[in-house]
Amino acid sequence: MLAIELYLKATGDNLFLKTSLDQIGPASDPAKFISALWAGLQTKHPDITSEFLKKNIRFHESGAILQSMFEVLANDFPEKRPSLLAAPSDPANPLEPETAPAPTDGRPEKN
């Protein structure tokens, strides 16, 4: 999530929107490509600057870098949880909504 927040601060673009993801390519917007790469590296390599990346990334490497960036981003999204509105896959074992535990002292819950 840190990378997504840093990218948002650097560019004003929200990576949870497909239109923002479509603008990251080195051919469509090189500055956003560098910003996305820089933001993603900050978790493990906070010493790397966007200026360093601008000087050292070669255009012919950008396709493989972009593919890796999207794979990492896809793995950073939360896992899909089963919908409580969907029909359960096992009718004998239906999904239960997440709830707070009931009070154990016999008194009603406070609202």
C-alpha cells in the first residue's frame, strides 16, 4: 500500500482506477512510469531516487520492468473475499456475516 500512496502523492493518480494504470507505460507517460517504479522501490530501497531512475533505466528494458511492476501491484491487492450475498457453495455450510461476539455476562449489548 505504501507504493500506491506514494504514487498518489507524486502524481495525483489513484492506482485503483484502471484509467490511471493505463497511463503508466513508458511510451504513454514516461514521468508516470518513473514515478510508479520509484514508488514501488521505496519499500525495500528508500535510497533510490527518481533522478537515479531517470538516468539509469534504459528504454529497451522498460517493457519487462512494466510487466514486473503490474505483477507486484496485482499481488498487493487484497484477496477477494466471498460475497455474503452470493449463494453459498455448500448449502449445508452457509457463509456467516462477520459480527462482534455476543456479550457473555447475560446483559444486552450497549449501542
